[in-house]
Amino acid sequence: MEKYNHKLIEEKWQKVWADKNIYDIDKDTQGKKGNFYLLDMFPYPSGDGLHMGHTEGYTATDILYRYKKMSGYNVLHPQGFDSFGLPAENYAIKTGTHPTETTKTNSDTYLEQLKMLGLGYDFKNIIHTSNPDYYKWTQWLFGQFFQNNLVYKKTDSVNWCDSCNTILANEQVEDGACERCKTEIIQKEIPGWFFRITDFADELIDGLDTLDWPESTKKKQINWIGKSEGAEIDFKIQDSDKLITAFTTRPDTLFGATYMVLAPEHLLVKELEEKITNFDAVQAYIADTSKKTELDRLENKEKTGVQLQGVFTINPANQEEIPVFIADYVLANYGTGAIMAVPAHDERDFEFAQKFGIPKRNVIWSKFRPVIGGDGSENMTILINEQEKDIRLGKICITDEGILVNSRKFDGMTSEQAKTAITEQVGGRMKSTYRLRDWSLSRQRYWGCPIPIVYSPTGEATYVGDENLPWLLPTDVDFVPTGISPLTQSQELQDRVTNLFGEGWTAEYDTMDTFVDSSWYFMRYPDTNNNQEFCSEKRKSWLPVDLYIGGAEHTYMHLLYARFFTKAMNRIGLVNFDEPFLKFRPQGMVNDKEGRKMSKSKGNVVNPNDMVERFGSDAVRTFMMFAGPLEDDVIWNEDNIVGVYRFLEKVWSLQEMVADQESELVEKELHKLIKAVGEQINALKYNTAVSDMMKFVNTVNKEKNITQKQLQIFTQLLSPYAPHIADDISHNLGGDLLLNTEWPEYDTSKTVEDMVTIGVQINGKRRGDIEISVDSTEEESVELAKQVESISKWMSEGEIKKVIYVPGKILNIIIG
């Protein structure tokens, strides 16, 4: 028999699969078990090709795809390219080649790599977000949102990256820097387009309860949305008809408010210029603040600010006059951009008050005890504790809720009771606010979806109309970014607008954030060739996605944006569901053997092409799954992949052991394996399935016996992981292409364990193990325990008083 040759086998079967179009899916048919939509996060064709992280995630979905297909489901398992945006454009700038060319070249490379790995995608239905037949529908959706007031334009302080020369959404800023190039972000006042994602804040929180997602992912989204329950309270400005409206989560502490703070950008600062006697100092502070990112301001421990001298407000609870400051720890886009400061009960206010010598008034005690009065009523009396002196001296603050003091008629109330009562007393309004900001989608870059808006001679924004889609990206401009939208240079675009709309009309020159493209791409896959609709009603039966696998790092951006898009489309009647991904499972990182993240700068990147050349795609696929649970980080170690390759060599050699006489042990182990592998693939426990298959092969090698039928069944179990070698062995046995076969069923009677290992306890402490038949009696188990030295020595210390025995599970012998 010829030696296992992965190169010949894999080249042979990839050609067969392509010739037979085995992954071609008829989207109008139903499998006997219905439809199953399985989705990968699609890659950026940025030039480096697929990396090992892609290999892991795409193999994971491919295994499930093959299993579901063989189990009778009609499976949609598509792929495409997120080909607009910064990754592709930056690669084009680096190489000096137009992004249209680099994107095509890189996509072709990716496609070859996907085929090289034996991944079961329908390659005739690949989408590219930079193709006009795709971005036509991105623009159409923008138009739908525009017509339904879900997108708007405004001038706002935005995150600006000087390296990328573009605006970034809050979600694209990490630790005050651009998440892609790591350049420090600055704030700029720039006009741009925004999606009203904040209108869906509550829905985005509540919808998580309906999803089968990791709790950690849900929690991160909830924290990012940042819902706060509180109240808006109006403070009159002394000797003025103006008000400062403050948002607070603790209206119960209103009697302790001893100053107010406005965000430096607050519009009232400019409006109060004539009253502010130190306006030059105020302006200088505002200028300094503009150089800081939002994150810098939130995390800066050194409190800074300037008092608005000449401006005072009146605390509506006690009518006291209190000063007003501006300080960068208050953000214009959170709440109302103004706070009532309560230094006795808020750490940031406490630190600020310490620095500026502002008085503190304690209005909450966090510890108390009930005292029964003479009339039998229960009165709340303060429990004086060891911290009382420090609190009275203003050395510490109490941030907990508790019982009100120094709050007049509200004394004795709990914080929860007082929140509503005090708010109502001063004419305030209970309200929720959110950390989430509307999604800034304008980008001053070339390689993106053109925003389908034109402006009338009077400046009114107008949608270009469905009849003018796709609103094509001009090609007569320099794509290197300068900080000004490159489309302003396009003569073709100017002529197009004039010809269609008339003299004096102008185009929108910004392009869309690439996350817009990926926020709906999964809805296009069921109907990629439809030129009349983004997805027909008939093809929408595939939606939403049943299982989505990808990187956990997309929690705050892609996953959140896709949920918003789906809810917005549902609200305006474009789809009949409001969550895009019913089940989501993140994958871990692939690290080098030292546990370090792979990166070009560290010189530790492993190229999938090199590994496939040396070991074959079956070995690479199987190793990636065997290396650990899908959600855990994988350590890439060539010594370990050698072990997997040897396993496949053993599988190949099973053909030499085919016999007519059936081994009872092999038959029982095979049925256990059928049960285990099916359950483990369904549960995405891929590593344990590989381990069980290895054990089975070892059993066959010991027996030196396997029938043709048994080996055929084993190739079916192996085929999701190592489809090339499995199909080759199946073919040698006279079998079909395994993807076209039905997943084998197991005989329950043959999956029951004959022998089990159980721990033996003496007086409740484990002293050893025995291997015993599952139907052994209590007497037999005790006698067997006596034959084990490590157990019998403990049994000899007294008489057996009692035996607790659960067949096949527990043996506890009580000695007295």
C-alpha cells in the first residue's frame, strides 16, 4: 500500500469537489430538517492573506457545516470580503497601487487559501462590499434610514486621527488612540452624518435576554451602552433668566450639592460670557480641554477646572447660593453636560472639592438601626460608627445609598424613597441617560461607500434617489488621504451632480465608515444575485443567522452595529426580526509557542500556506481544533502538529487492517464514537472529538481488525475535520463523496460502558480506584476493593459498619 501523501490527496479531492460543485447550495430547497444559517466573520483583503486565526475560526464553522449537511439540514455557509475601508486602503497606499486593483488581487489570494484549506463555501456566491452591486444596497439602506429620520447630519466634536486623516467613532478609539494605527486621538469640530443608534439603547439592552451569547459578551455591551437611571433638575442662575439643567443618578443627595460643574463645551458658557468676570481664563481652559480625548478626561485622576466668577446658581432644595465651575471631568455628551456636585457622596466631586476648597455637606448615612418609639412606631436612628469623625471633618465621602440626614423633611427616608420624592418636590424629571453616543459614520477617506446625498443650492440635504443607485465611487481622484475628503477633487462627480440635479447642486464628499457595510452583509448572502431587492421575501426565510462565530474583539463595534441595523430595519418594516445573530460564539487568539500574540513586528507570524505545504490542510485543520476549546487561546507548536500528522498516517494505515470478521470491541467503541463525535460537534467541543477519534484508532491498532463497513463509518466521522483523507479512503472502499452521505446512527445498546473506573472512599475520603463492571453487586465491589493495597490498608483499621454503593458511580465504605 502506498504511503500517505497529503499533497497528492488534497490536490486530487479539491479538484473533484470543484468539478462536482458539491458546495453549490440551492437556496430554494429545504433539507429534511430545515434550514440552518451558519456564518463566519468575513475577512479584510488587506494584503497579508489569511492568518492562523482565520484558519481556526473558518475550520470550526466548516466542521459544523459538514456535520449539519450530513445530518439532513440545508445549510447556508457563505463567505465574502469586507473590502472597503481603512485596511484595504492603507495597503493600497503602502504599495502605491489603486485599491480597486489591490482588493481584487488580495481577494483572489484569499480565495485560493480558502480552497487550499478545503473549506466548504459556495464560491459562486462570494460578496465584496466594494463592488457596486453590493454597495448599491448599502446606499439604498442609507436612503431608507434617511427617509425615516434614522440618520442625520450635525457639526459635533468628534474623534480625529491625524495619521488616518479621518473621523473615528467612539468604538474605534482604544485608550485614547486610533484602534488601527495607535495614533493619539484629538478632538475636532467637524460636520458629519450620524445614525440614531441611541434611539435603540433600551432595545439593545433588552434584546440581549433573547440571545444565546456568552454572558461576558452581553455584559460588555450593556456596560458600553451605559444606561443610568436618574433625574434632570433645573437650577436657576442668579440674576438671570437662564437655567442650568443637571442630570444626576443621586437626586437623594440634592441637599448636599455645594457647587455645580458645566462641561467646558457647554453652550451656556458662551451665553454667560458677559457675566463671567474671568472669561479669558475660562477660554484658555476650554482650549486646553479640546486637546484631550474623552477617555483622557474620564480617567484623569488630577482634577482641574476654573470657576465661572460672577456666576452663581440656586440649589432648588434649600435655596442656597452655590458657585459654578467648568471642569473636564464632565462631558458635554453625557446627560445634560452639567452636574450638581455633591462632594460628600461622590468621589470625583470629593477630589475636586478638596483641591478647590469647596465645602462638603453630608446628607447620607450608610449605617443605621431601627429604634421602636414610645408609640410603637419604628423610627430610624443613625448608628454612629468609627468613621463619624472623619466624615464630619470631610476627610472621606460616603458613596453608598443609605438614610437621609440634613435634608429637612426628607430626613429618615431611604435613598430609594427620597430619589423620587425630592425630584418631585423641586419640579425635576426622572430620566434615563446613556453612555452610548450616536454612531458617527462620515469618513474623510477615498476607499469607502459614497454617501448618497446631494445638496441643493440652499444647502438642503437630499437623497439621490433609488433610480440613481449605485451612486458610484469616482475614479478620477488621488486616493492618498490629506484630511480633506478626496472626493472633493472629482470632476466626474461634480459633473454627475450637475447633470442629474442642476446648476448649484453639490455632492456629499465623505464616504461611509466600513462598519456600515458589515452591519447588514449577512442579509445579502441568501440572495446575492438579486438586482431588484437587497433580499427577496422568499430568501429571507434563511434569516436571522442561527450561529455566528468570530472574534470577541468585535463586541463594541461590529456586533453592536449589526444589532442596531437589524432593529432599525425591523422598525421601518424591511425585516420581520430584530436580532441578527441568534447564537454567537467567540474564538480565542492563536499565539506562538511562548504564548505571545502573533504579529509581524515580533516576527512570530505563522503562515497557513507554509503549514499546509509541510503538513497538509487536513493536519492543520485537525490540529487547530485539537489544540484546545474553541473559545480558548491556541498555542501554535509545530511539535504538536507533527503528532496530529502521525495520527492521520495511522488513519491511512487502517486500510491495511480491513477484515471480514468483526471485532466486538471495535464495534462497541465505534458506536460510542458515533454518539460522542455528533454530540461534541453540536456543542462545539471540537478538541474532545479529535481526542476520542485518536483513542478509537489506537483501539483498532491493538485489535489489528476493522471491517470495511466500520472503516467507512469512521471516515464519515473524520470527514468534517479531515475531509480530503476521509474522502480518499471512502473512495478506496467504494464509497460516495462523504458530504453526500447521511451521518451514521448509533446503536444505544452498544454505547453502554461494560467497565468503569470508580473512586473508593473510606469514611468519606478517597483512598484509591477500582475498575469494575457497571452491573457488579455491592459485595463484588467491596471484595475488589480489598484487593487494592492502597485501599485495603485503610479497611484493616476496623470493621465495616456500612457500605454506600451506587453501581458504576460511588463506593464509600464506613469503617468503625
